[in-house]
Amino acid sequence: MAYNLIAKMTMRSSIAAVLSRYGDHVLLFAVLASAAALIGAHVSERFGGLAPCPLCLDQREVHWTAIIVAAGGWLASRVVKSSLAQVASLSVGAMIYAAGAALAGYHAGVEYGFWPGPPQCASTAGPLPTGADIAAALSPGASQAYPSCEDAMWRFAGVSMAGYNALLSAGLFALLAWGAALKRGGRPVGRNI
């Protein structure tokens, strides 16, 4: 039992040491993870025929925002050697991923029928579109019809893309929040970070 406790403490301290020393790599990892999520979403849309609903598109905006913040923090930590920018980027990135996890979790709940989705996600069934309908939809200024947020377009092991996005965003939130806390080291942010 004592061995297990020591092993767990050693594992935590080694992870903590890696995160505090390589905080800029955590930011780079966040950039790559969000980019991979966006690439997967766009590939499934373009080649898999999975049309995104409004909540799917909102989740993509979270990843685009996180990429900008994390890449800016990574550049600042590399070019300017600013620990303050690194801690700020880790903290802001963590907040962005927390919002992303909440949004994706909400979307997964809508898909599983736990609660209703927003009004723009309501599905409307109608007749098949004609050539004139398609031409009107492609004309400038035409409003785009989205699929219902209630219908998961894809599932693996019973979990939808929104569910996997919630897990990814929650994991990235935890990683960036932990990295920010370790990098800060309990010191006030304004003093020689």
C-alpha cells in the first residue's frame, strides 16, 4: 500500500515537472489537438457527407479561438520568452476549452434527448428539393437550412461526435489549467513569472 502511494506521488510529481518545464509544449499540443479536431470535422463534412448543425459550427468556433490563443502564447513564450504570456495563454485557453466542453456536452445532451436544443436546431421535414429550390439556396443572400441538432450524424461506441468533442475539450481544459497552475507556481501573476 505504501508502495502504491509513493508510486502515485512520484507519477504526479513527474507529470507536474514535465508540465511546469514544458508549458509552451502544452500550448503547442493544444494547437495540434484543436487542429486535428477541426480537420476531422471538415473531412467528415466534405468526404463523409455529414452536414454540421448550428451547434456543431459553434463548437468549431471554440477550437478556432483556442488555436489562436494557444498559438499566440506559444509564439510569445518562444520569441519574447514571456512567462506571463505563457501563463495567460494557458489560463485563457483553459477557459476557452471549459466553454467548449460545456457547449459540446450541451449538444450531446440534445442528441440524447436530455433537454431541448435551441430553436435554430429544430428539424423540419418537407418535400425533396427541386432544381429551382437548389438554385435559390445557392444564390447570394439565401438562408441555409441546417440539419437538426437532435440527430447525431455519426456515433462510435454509442458516443457522438459532440460527445467526443466534450471529452477532448474537457481533457484540454484540465491539461491547460494544470499547466497554468504549475507554471505560475503559486506566485502572484504580476511578479517575475
